Amino acid sequence: MKQIHAGIIGLGRAGQMHLNNLLMMPEIKIVEVADVFIENISEKLNNLGLTNQTRDYHELLNNPEIDTVFIFTSTDTHEEIVTAAAKAGKNIFCEKPLSMNLHEEASLNVLKAVKEAGVKLQIGFNRRMDPQFRNIYENVRNGKIGTPQVVKITSRDPDLLPHDLIQRIGGLLFDFTMHDFDMARYMMNSNISEVYAKGGTLIDPTLKDINDIDTLALVLQFENGAYGLIDNSRKAVYGYDQRVEVFGSEGMLKAENVSDSTVELYNDKRIELQKPLPMFQERYKPAYIAEMKAFVNSILNNEPVVAEGRDVVMAQRAAVAAQKSIETGEPQKVDTSYPLE
């Protein structure tokens, strides 16, 4: 069996989740792992047979046996590590986004380094590989609802995040809504050309102290003339709320929330159904596995990656436009060109 020889950089909450998925894939041989707090999880890694450990990711990148790296560190480190990995000649999987920077020049420099190195880079827009959303995408592409006219996306977290974590991974727009910008563009097969946003702190006023918001409403326009609607919240008391709808000239496709059970109770007094799954690890587990398998396949069989540098730049531009729209109260145009063809 053909295998990739992988290094894992970053083993925090998301990194450990990804690691467990990667260990189930026979196409991946994990050669070395790196984390700045490696001593905190060293015993657990030893029990998994991962004894080649380091605090310094540069040591991992210098390992000649490794041909591919998976980067699961906080967002504020992505630009630096992806650039170093590209210069080391490694294929790269990196969680989204590539940057929290309001200026995209740094991100474009990273992508230039990737292009010059001739390595593959896949961005972790895992929702593209969610079975439900993928089904909608394929049906839209196959013309099942005619010409798509409006996409509606609801994304709501079940609870607030600590302020220090938000500052490392990006505020609502750059961490959370980034997925929705990508999903909207993915579903409509068209770049976002304008964003109008309203956002505020309806749940936790202290988020103003770190220049963040907890509630967001967005109107998008696409290059092809279609529209998008996105609503976000940091706290849905009933669970992790993830829904997508695409309306077209000949019908509609929609995906509702996922729960542990499809059983519903109906009687003369009430209707009962299960709450949505509690958090992203459970809700998107099949998507996380599928995106990794797609990345491995792209390397072993020289196939295109599921989400590339262009995709993260377009989502980043939409996030920047949304930030400016909130600040000015006006719609903001979004550049749809891509300089790294």
C-alpha cells in the first residue's frame, strides 16, 4: 500500500481530534509529532506508539523521512509554519484560516512560497466534505434546482469561548464565519463580490474589550448576481446549530441539523425531537475524516486538493469586507481577482 510519511504540528483540542482520525488511516504513517507543550501529552502519545516527539516544529520539518505535514496550531502561527513547511519541501494540510491579518499581502506571500516549492496545500474547509452539504453541492451542480439564486446559512455555537482563545484563533469573522463565507461561495460556484454586515455583542458585552462580536447578520452578493444570507451566534442554548439551504429557479435543497436520533414524538400536547449534536467534533466527524482522505488521495494520486489557496484568500477577503461593513454601516465591495494563477 502506498503511504504518506507525515508529521503533525499542533496537538491542542483540534489537533488531538485530528490525530485520532489520522491514526485510523492506513495510508498515513505518522513519523513525528510536535507541540510547544509536548510534555503535557507525552505519555498519551507514547501509549499511541508516537515516541518521536519534539517541542520545536523546525526539528520535525528537518526530518528527511517526512514528506507531508499536518498543521493544527493556532491561527496566529499558520503563516509562519506553512511558509517554513513549503521551503522544506513538504506537502501541507493547514487548518483554516491561513491568517487573521486584515491585509492579505502576508497570505499571498505564503501562497507564493507554496507555489514556488511545487508542494500541495490543502486548507481545512472541512464542511465541503460534510455528507449532507456535499449532497446539496452535487445536486446543485447537477441542475436539480435549476439556477441557484439564494443560499442561506445558519451557524451558531453552543457556548462562548474564552477571550484568550479567541485572540489566538481569530474573532467571530475570521474563525467562525470564515467557514460560512467558503460554504456560500462553494454552493453558488461564484465569488462573493459584495458584503453587507451588521454585528454586535447581544450576548457578552465584554467581547468589546477584544474587538469581537457574538451576533452577526450578513447579506452577500455574488459575481453571478445571486445572493446569500448568513446568520451567526456564539451561543445557541439548544446545541450546535448548522443548517444550509440553496434556493433555485426550479426548487430548493436544504440540510437540517444533525442529532443523535431521528426519532420524533408527536401527541396532542407537544412535539419532541432530539437537540442537535453538542459541538463541532461530533457534528463534523465524518467531514474531518473525509477531508483527510481527500488530501491523502490528492498526494498519492496527484489529484487536485479539495480547498486550495485561492479559496482561503476569497474567504479572508469576505471577512475583511464584513469587518469594514460593520464599522462603516455600508456595503463593501470584494475583489474577485486572484493574482497567483
